[in-house]
Amino acid sequence: MSFCKWVSFVLIIHLLNSCQISSSASLTSNGFSQIPPKFLALAKRDDFFDWMVGIRRKIHENPELGYEEVETSRLVRTELEKMGVSYKYPVAVTGVIGYVGTGQAPFVALRADMDALAMQEMVEWEHKSKVPGKMHACGHDAHTTMLLGAAKLLKEHQDELQGTVILVFQPAEEGGGGAKKIVEAGVLKDVSAIFGLHVTNQLSLGQVSSREGPLLAGSGFFEAKISGKGGHAALPQHAIDPILAASNVIVSLQHLVSREADPLDSQVVTVAKFEGGGAFNVIPDSVTIGGTFRAFSTKSFTQLKKRIEQVITRQASVHMCNATVDFLEEEKPFFPPTVNDKDLHMFFKNVSGDMLGTPNYVEMQPLMGSEDFSFYQQAMPGHFSFVGMQNEAHSPMASPHSPYFEVNEELLPYGASLHASMATRYLLDLKTSSPNKSYQKDEL
């Protein structure tokens, strides 16, 4: 072997050894602040990134609605088994709860939602939804993938975890209240804190956003049947027109926000469903309307609910119709407002700042959207945030719940490493702040 070839051979071996050392070296060797960038570097490895992309595309191709996530949860369990991560299944019908770490307290939880939406995907690409009328249009395929990525990172550094990380793969976020069922199952009763992430096209790749306190509104749904008396459209005097009654109901509902709500107390009432009649010359017997209402405080939310029922029933009676109102609490439970814990928000800013740089944290304004992550926050301290995916070199991406919604897969390493960093740092911070506290009685 020539001298040059020998030098090249030695150099290659050295580089391979360096890569191996960097992926298995201690996370805390240079201080806690180096944990996030180290995790991000590990998540950006080609093999790791390709693995996450493959998982996300499998989930995207096979979307499942709330409490129907049979194949999605099977994929999650298969990947956890490959990692050697223990789990409980089923929890909350189709949910999976994984465990990484010592198996003892303290416990910190990371959450991802798994369900899709009932809508037809309009994006034409190789991995388009294979299920007609169902689509991952809110990024839950990416959320599930990022949490699996975090599980893999955490498992690779399990010996450095100062407690246990609970991985919550949750069903039915889209109106089904899967988080409520997870809490009711009791699998998070000893958790000190829980973190959740959501992808967003409103931020550039490498940016994150959140806020202390109220972040997302509480939400509820309603459906009303307004009944009159059908008849010929040319002879309205012999009928009682429920369409006219419903039209006046809808206009009156808008006055609840514009005339009754404090302008500084954000509220929304939207009627998005109107079903009635099937012919141009027939007044129907009944009309069904439905919609959603949102508010940031429990008091305002309760008042809105009361007034929605009053307006619908009383406006219907003005037009000689009868009305019944259903708030669908069993099928679509009310979501409380999502309110971020003050201390956890400061912690999130510190961790994300160490990973991405302080300028890449963007303070966001409250949104009228809702999240059932709020059920966790009612049971324990919690923090919810958004991870950017907009590529500045491309045209603006479609918003969630659009049939043209897409995920920039380059964000997957950011979400996975942010999840892993928050869990690892949170447990280390607990140990540092309470070095003499005993958790030996609390174990899985």
C-alpha cells in the first residue's frame, strides 16, 4: 500500500471513529446547555432522518380517524419494540404509552396525537393518502414521527436520564377528546410535567413559538334541529318555514359576540353547518344547523353556551318553529383553554434557545384555535408550543385543515430533538434543584 493510500485509510478510520464517539458520547460532558444542540446533530444524521421520513410517509399514506388508529398504533408499537422501549397498549382505545429511563420517579411526559381528518387530500405526490376521504391535514403524522424520533434519541442515552420519560401516543385529538381519556386512564397520575408540540407553516424552519399563560381557546360544538311545517314554496302561508327561522337564528348568534361580549375578551361563534331541503319548490319540515364556539375563560365559555341555546330556541319560537339544541358533549367533549405554565414556559425558552438560538424563539399571540392538550394541563403543569416548517425558498405552505396541507419533512429532526431535550433537561433540572429528594416509592 502506498504512503498516500495508507494516510487516506487511517484518516477514514479516524473519521468513522469520531462519528461513533460523537453519537454515543455523554450529553452533559460540556454542560446542560449542550444537550439540545447535541440531540439536534444526532437527529440530523442521514440514517436517522431517512428513518423518520419513512415512518412519516407510511402514516401519511394510511390516515385513520379518532379512535380508529389501529394501524398507526401498530406501527408505533413495532418501532418501540425495535428500540427496546416498553409500553402499555391499549390505553384510551387505541393509544400507546411508552416508557424510557429508570422506571422510577420523577416522571416527565411527551405527547403526540395520531389521528387524521375526514377530508380528501388534494396534494398530488408519491405518498398521497391511500384512503378516500381521509387525510393527515394537521400534521399529526409528523407529530407521531417526531415523538418516535425522540424515543430513539432518549433510548440511545437512557443511562443519562435522571428519571422516566413517558411517551404519550394519543388518539382522537380532532374533537374526540382523546387526551381526556388518557388522563382518566390514570397512566399520568405521577407525572410532574408534560410537553406537546405542533407543526406550523406560520414560522420558518428552525423557529419555535409559544407564550406564557393563555395560548389557545376553549372550544365546544353545537347542533340544533329547527322544526316547522313543510309545504309548497308557492304557498308559504300554509307552511311554517324553518329555513327562514334558521336564517334569523344564525344572524342573531353573531350578535352574541358583537353586542354582548367584552371586546377585550376574545370569543367566537361560527355556524358552519346548514342542512335543509332538497328541492327548489318545497319548504322542508326541518332544518339542522351546527357550529362551534370559543372563549379564553371558563366564565365566558359558560355564558356563550347558555346564550346559544337561548337564542336558538327563542328565535325559532318567534317564527312559530320548535328547536332542540345538542352540545354533543359525549361525542365531542368541551375543550378547556390551553394555558401554559409560567415556569415551564421559561424552561422551554431556555431549552429552545440553547438549540436554535434565542432570536429563533417567536412570542406568539393567543389563537382562537383549540387543543385537547388542555386536558393534561388541568391535571398537571403543561406546556404547548409550535415548531416552524416554512421553507423560505418555496411559496407559502397551506394552513392546517386544508386539503392542500403539506409537511416540510426537514422539520422532523427539530421536533424530535426538542422533545428529547426538554425531557432530558427537565429531569436533570429536577435532580439539580432537589438533589436529596427521594422518589424510590414512586415507580412504574
